[in-house]
Amino acid sequence: MTHPVLEAIYERRSIREFTDAEVSPAYLREIIKAGIWAPSGLNNQPWRFVIITDQTKKQQLSETTHYDHIVLGAKALIAVYLDTDAMYDEVKDHQSAGSCIENMLLAVHALGLGAVWLGQILKKKDQVNSILELEAKYDLMAVLAIGHPVHRNQKSSRKEIDEFLLKTI
Amino acid sequence: MTHPVLEAIYERRSIREFTDAEVSPAYLREIIKAGIWAPSGLNNQPWRFVIITDQTKKQQLSETTHYDHIVLGAKALIAVYLDTDAMYDEVKDHQSAGSCIENMLLAVHALGLGAVWLGQILKKKDQVNSILELEAKYDLMAVLAIGHPVHRNQKSSRKEIDEFLLKTI
């Protein structure tokens, strides 16, 4: 079956190399708008965001992860948080963060940009909060590194559907 | 900005009332395919699925949630699981389940169907596993109730973007 939405889902790739072209602020807002249209339990909308384009902050953030070259090479970063005051159920709020991030990644793809979801940086989430001058009640979920892709030759693969489908009743 | 992917993200609604029309097995597989193209940490692909259309099983499942009328009214259910043997990080795997579910909901919308994400049923997840005859290593993440929408007049709302954007640096 073909449909632009299905195509985006199947063709989206993690993009780790970016050109020097800037990402427009309007696009960054559109990406966040896509994120907040994710579903959340009780519609609690627990997600929060920080947009980072400042060189010094990027440099500091790059020192909190193995993926320093991606953080430095990205033209913009969006840190995705949960506001723990807005949370109601840990598992469901984490799921909702995932839905939000997926919407953002699909929006990035739709806008002709590229991004990668950085999770390893969570090991230093306290340090990230400190660099971004955020209270401890904001719990880092991921950092998206965003820019214009150098190329779109990335390969990806999934196991066959039947390996995931436990049963049909 | 307009793009079919952004439109789907903004126009998707939770659909709770379904017509009597069946959902084709090919569509149910396509929805699962969309789910498995979600990103996962280390590409561990921890999601698993059960498709349920059997009336007796639906009746039994309806008794595990307040939303019994939705479960009974849906033409198909897809239970989304994590295989705990495949997990590597609780927070990231729960996020990944959320990404997977969001892809599925967007695919549902793209295919002209409707669905609602049922989470309250997790309170009885052991009973759900028992009804579906699944080992305890499968951890229920959500049940999607799927069918053809009676209408698409559902309203939804989000706070303003600036309420989510903590800062731009």
C-alpha cells in the first residue's frame, strides 16, 4: 500500500551528518507542534522542549555524550523533556514521550530535514539540565539532533512482520 | 505548513465508535508494519503484537476495562507488547513502544480507519495475558481498538506551543 504517511514511516532514517545550511526557526516550531499533537494519557500533555542553536551550549552538550560529533555537527538540537509535575503514570508518560518524538521525527522528514534521536545522553541528564539551566523537575527524555542531510543513503532493516506477530485470534 | 504527514499528525483523532464494516487482514498487517518501522534503542525492536477479532476473546477482554463498549464495538483489536527478553532499558523501551503505537495510529488514519489507544486496561494486564494465553515475559503496553469510524467530528485540543517551549538558546 502506498500513502505519503506510510512512505514517511518506512523511509525515515536516522540522519547523523548535516550540511552547513541553517534550520529555520519556523521549521523548528513546526517540529515541536507535531510533537505536541501526540496523544497523552488523560491528555496531560507532559512534554516540554528546549531549542538549542547556540555554539557554546552545543559545545558543552557535546561533552556529555559519546556522540559529540553529531551534537556539534547538527545545526539545531531539540531537547525533549517531561515535566514531572504534569506526569500521572510513569510507563504511559514515557510512552507518550516516545509518541511525541516519533511525530517530531516524521515532521523532520516531511520538512525535508534529517534528525537522529539521541538517547545515550540520558546517562548525563543531570549535567544536561545544568547546562540548560533547568530545574530538576524536568526529566530529559531525548535530544534530537537536526539539520539538512548530507545524503539519504542510510540503510535500515527490520525483522519480518511474522516474527513480531505473536498470534492472530 | 501543509504536508500529508503533518496533516495526518494534526487531524488524527481518537475514534471510539465504529461501523459494522470489517477491517481487512491486509490493513491490520500494514498497521503492524508501520509500528515496527518505529525507531528503537540499539535497533532492538522489542515490540510484539496480537491481533484479536474473535468475538469470545473480545468479550473476555472487554471485562478487563471500563471501556468495555469500545472493546466490544471495535472490529479488531491489536494488543501491543514488549518482549522483556528483548528489552535493554526500561525508559527507552517504553518510549519506543510509544513511537511504535504512534506510527500505528498514523497508519490507521492514513488507511481511512479509526482507532483509540486504550491504556486503562494495563491495570489488568495479567488477566489480559491469561485471556490471550501469553507468557509473563510479554508485557502489555496498550490495546488499540480499530474499525471504520462512524464519523470524524471528534474535537481535540492542545495548549499553545509557547507553553511547552521552555527556552530557545
